[in-house]
Amino acid sequence: MRIDAITIFPDYFAPMQLSLLGKAQGQGILEINIHDLRSFTTDNHHTVDDTPYGGGAGMVMLPEVWGLAIDSVIADEATLIVLTPAGTRFTQEMAYELTNAKQLIFACGRYEGIDDRVRQHYSADQYSARGIKVLEVSIGDYVLGGGEVASMVMIEAITRLLPGVLGNPESLVEESHMSEGYLEYPNFTKPQSWRDLSVPEILLSGNHAQIAKWRATQAELRAKKNL
Ligand code: SAM
């Protein structure tokens, strides 16, 4: 999978070189390219924003520079993700769907966001005929300062589902959110007793059927508690 993130703060993405993501890039499973939006500006001040038509507080990101940046990376069958708190809520189900994408392009907004004509432009027939999709996505009902952290949340959630990224693919089985409302049971490791707290006896029994039953009950209790 190819990932392109466009941002005015490329340094935000340094953690993408660490851990599983760093390893997956080294193995060629994944290619992550970070692009500095300001390198697509054409004025001496490297301007990326201007005042909003209609008035109001804050600045809006210029469509021209965004168009140049996206044009430089977009390929047939790409999915362009415009991060916005007003978008469709990101879920594990969406993460699974997006593992099928050939290329994901993350447009990281700042200020009041990106001029809406960018979304409109890449949603037009000339792009859908090339298999290009545009999604406006929110990672939750709160407002961040920019789309960088939101992109990284999505990139991590999507790419850990790609074959070969996780050391043990079994970790994806029985995981929270693997199906609607499912939450994983609590986990324990050594020592058996820690600060007067003991591991539930059943987990030490070696009785796999009973352990599976206990875990299923715990998962249900968690799901009910979180309703
Ligand atoms: N004026 C926008 C509004 O009220 O919807 C908020 C803009 S926010 C300060 C700046 C940028 O942060 C957005 O363009 C978006 O890229 C990103 N952002 C903020 N909250 C987000 C969220 N919950 N999910 C995804 N992106 C978010």
C-alpha cells in the first residue's frame, strides 16, 4: 500500500518511522511519503491560507496550493481522505475497508480547514472515472488543531491490518471492535499476584473450554458496561 500525507508540518510524522510501521516500510509492505504543502506554494512568503469569504474568525487553506500538492501524488484508484471533525466517524470497519485501497492520500487541514472546492474538485466525474474516491473523515467528536495526529491514528489502525505487518496475525482475532460492539476481555500476565491482586483462578486452570467461557462472559460484561 502507498500512503501520501500532505501537511504544513512534515516533522509531525516522525513516529511513522518507528515500531511496526517502520519495520513494514523496511520490508516493502508499505510506502509512506510525507509532503510539505508549502513546497507547492508559488509566492515568496509560502502562503497556504487566506481570510474566509463571508467573514468570520480564522483562516482557510488555499485551494490552489492543495490542488498542486494533490495533483503531484494522486494515481488511479486512490482514496483521498480529507480530515475534518465534520466528516464520517472513523471506525474499525472503515479501517478494514481501507486496507483494500492501493493508495491513501491524507490531506491534513490546519486553521479553519481546507477550501471546500478541493473536496468538490476531486469528487467530480473525471476522477471517479479513474476509480478515485474522496472521503471526509473525523476520528472523533472533538476538534484537534490539525489533521496530522488524526492521519497518524488512521494510518496506524489501517496498516496494522495489512498482511505481514503484525508479528502474530492471530492478534487480530478476538480483538476489540472486530465486530459491532465487541470488546476484548481483560488480560493478565506474570506474576500471579501483584500488590495484593491475583490473576483470576480460572486462567491458571489449563481448562481451555472454561477459560474461553470466562473470557466470553467478561467480554460481554465490558460491552454492557460501555453501552
Ligand atoms: N473549523 C473546523 C470545524 O469547526 O469543523 C475545525 C478546524 S480544525 C481547528 C483544523 C484541522 O484539524 C481540520 O481541518 C482537520 O484537518 C483537523 N481536525 C480537527 N479535528 C479533527 C477530527 N476530530 N478528526 C479529523 N481531523 C480533525
